[in-house]
Amino acid sequence: MSFSARGVFWPGTAAARWLVIPCIISILLCVHLWQERYFLRFIPLPLSWAHIVNENSSILPNNQPAQPNGKIDLPRHDITTEDGLRKTLNSFQTFSPVSAINGMPDYTEITFAKWVSEIQAKAFFCTDATQLFILAAWVQGLKVREWHLLSPGWPAGDGHSVAEFFNPVRGAWQLVDPQHATIIKDRKTGQILNMVEVLRRYKTGQQSEVAFDYGPYATAMSNGARGNSSEELFFKLGLLSTPVLQLRQATWFAEYAKTFLISGNFVIGYPIVVDAWTHHGQVLWTKLSLLGLLITGSIFLVAGLTLRRGRHDK
């Protein structure tokens, strides 16, 4: 069986042959987007637009409810009150050892049950403490989310994790550092701050207006009981330069409702650009790939329709 030059496998005109180029580019862009789809789901925002993360919409959610894959028997205190919030944070310090004499938690083949066992026997990491707080908030039916404070480029294992929950009594998001039992406040008013407010003060050099309330653990944390203190992690180490609001937890920890064949909402996080771009490069490259795919796809579609119309006119 043979085909002519104008057969179905190869367009007969020079113009038609050029369609092969955008077709190949589109395929390559699709491959890249599929391989890096995790980064595609992060929506970067400049600090001037960061207030969006405290609002909510179907397109740009500010949290994602989920069903945890297990339970932990922790004291239940009403975290919408400052007294209950303090007691909850204090309970984490007794839940996980301060000393690392038993080694570091082992996360290989992690499950919810194994995670609970590990952090009860060994000193937890910041992400573990944040997840404990997330569970405490979920039990009370509250919106809660995680902030990652990272080093430039998002190197694995380098950074800090804190939590923020929406207090319906105050009508505001409130920021805590569960690993250090810290409530982050305005130094003058004593009101609990949200992360966007902290970032703005960091950007404008008003760090002295941010207070870190450790409760009964002030001396222990300043002496390095859980590593660097909250102040050091926020300001001295400069981790506020690369903040990422993370809306979705790991699949071993919690399950999210399926939406359009994906777990949870399409958006899973917001890298906040405080100054220069310091976030993972793929966050931008995936957006550029998507733009390129839209352009090449449009070229392919318009050119194909034009060629088809031309043939019908003959």
C-alpha cells in the first residue's frame, strides 16, 4: 500500500508541513507540564497581592478541607480562645520528646500510624508539629493551612513550617509556630497576627513590632530546646524571604475530595514574592510552558482550519 505526496501522513503543501513544528513543540510542552504538574499547581503572588490568600474563591481557595487518615488522642482545647490556643500548643511539647537521644523520626514507607509512633518516641520536626496543629483545628471544624518558610530554590529539608488557622470568633487568620509553642502577635496590641501582616512588616523593616509568645517555654526555646527559635527562623535566617502557602497535605496524612480527576482543588499553594524571585524555578517554567502550549496550540488550530478551508475552496 502506498501514499502520494498529498497522502494522509504528510501534508502536500509547504505551509502544511510547517504545522509539524508547532505540533512537536506542543507535544514537548505537554510532556514537561505532565512531569512537573506539581509545580504547575502553585500560583505565585507578589506581596502587594498577598491579601488574596486571606480571601476565598472557587478559583483561588484559601484552604482545602480534608479527611485525616487516622486519629491522635490529644487534649482538646478551644483554640478560638487564646487560653485554649496556648494549652493546645503546650500539649505538643509533651507529646514529642525534646531530646533527640532516640534518633530522628524515620519516614520511610510512612503511614499515619507509623508517623504517630515515630514522633511520640523521637523529637518531632517542624512539619510534624504543624500537622499536629492541623489535626487539632480539623477536629474543631476550623479552617487551617501550612506555611513553608524556605531557602532560595526550595532545597529539600531546608526551611521551617508554621500553621495558620481561621478564627471565626475574631474573623481573622491567626499565625502560630507549633514546633516552638509560639503565638505570633502584634507587640503593641497583643493581637495575634496573620502571615501576610508579618511578611509586610518584615519587608518594611518593622520586625520589632512582631512579638513571639512562647508561654512557659520562653527560656527553653531561647536556649535551643527545639533548635533555632522562631525569631531566628523568621528574621535572622531570613526564611520570610521565600514563603509558600501550602494548602494540601501529603496523601498518607489526609485524603482530599477528587475534583476533575485531581485530588483537592487544582491550586495547592501560593509562593509569595517578597522581593526578588527566590522560589523554585519550575513554578515559573511550568507557567511559561502552559502559555507556550496555548500559543502553539492556537497556531496549529488556526493554520489547520485555514488549510482545510483552502482545500474546500478549490
